[in-house]
Amino acid sequence: MKLSIIIPCYNEELTIKEVISLVEKVVLPVEKEIIIVDDGSTDRSRDILTKIKGHKIFFHEKNQGKGAAVRTGIMHANGEIIVIQDADLEYDPSDFQIMLQPILEGRTDVVFGSRFKNPAHHPRHWFYYLGNIGLTLFTNLLFFSKVSDMETCYKMFRKNVLEHVPLRARGFDLEPELTAKILKYGHKIVEVPIKYNSRSVDEGKKITWRDGVKAAWYLLKYRFTN
């Protein structure tokens, strides 16, 4: 059994090397492969990645968006299980251990790492927190579901799930598209608590309120269309 860890990267020169190191150090009960997709970075990210050996690394000549980078990674993934890892330091790869457990035990094909199920989680930026809560509630209303963190980056799934969940997202619409299609096609989502260290816009966070509006639109779109 192999886990493919897909790391989309755009202008993360300050963190990308440390993130890769953290992922490398994680001890898991399965084999792992690391796939990094640089999405047209204009800082030093590309130069840093060209010096890294032993992993699959791909470069987009122009910035296309997180969704496009993840789709490139999925195309080149050989693992039976896939997980997405952001190139910043908000998420802790050591949580892959607890996320793998429900899949390896055969209880589900999809696991979400929920920031809000962690009792130690305290929102640092209320704007983002309330936006995430609102989108999650909207998701549950539309799909009659009970997820607690729709916008989480940590989504882990068996690769064969994508046979029923073809992705078209190019940007931050990846999260609502993945969640909506997984729920619509009847896949059971198991959530586990994860650690989270939110960063601000000044620290490099790229998602904005406009992405929240788009996410709501995509949830509606995928609820009522194919």
C-alpha cells in the first residue's frame, strides 16, 4: 500500500523546503511518495525545488491555481491512497497517521482532517473562521451531511474514488468541488481531529473573501448539476 502526498506550491519560498522535510520525516504504516507541483511561482520556490532530489517534481510555466496543481499531481500519483498537503506550515503532516487509520481499517474510502474537531483549536483569524463555518453549514444544508470542516486542506481518499469524482477545479474551488462530489456520489466521509496553525495575509495566506463567494456558488452548482 502506498500513500501519494501531493504538495501544490505557489510562491512559498519561505516554507516549501521545511514542509517537504516534515513530510519526509513522517513515519507511516504504508509506503509514501511525495509529489510537488510548482504552479508558476515567481519567487525562489522554483529554484529551491530544482535542487531537491528523490521526489516527483513538476512545474507549471504559468500560474493556473491550486486545483490545477493538484490535478497534475493526481495524474502522476501511483499510490492507492492520496492526500493533499499545502506548501505552507499551517498543517502538520504527522496527522497523516491518524487520517490513514479509518481507510486502512476498511471503515471508509474518504477521510477529512477537521480543524474544528480538535478541542485545542482556537481561531486566530475570525474572518476566515466564520467564513469556513458558514460554508460548512451551507454544505450540510445542501447535501444533508454532517461534516464539520468542508474547507480543510487535509482530504485523504482512495484513488479509485476519483473514478466517480472527476475534478475540473483550477483554483481554490478545489475544496468545494471535492467535497460536493464526494457527498453527491454517496461516499462516506470520516473526520478526524487535526492540528492547525493559521497564518495571515501578511504571512502569505492567499485565499480571500472572493474565494468564499465562489465556493458557495460551486457548492450550489455541483449540488444541482453533473
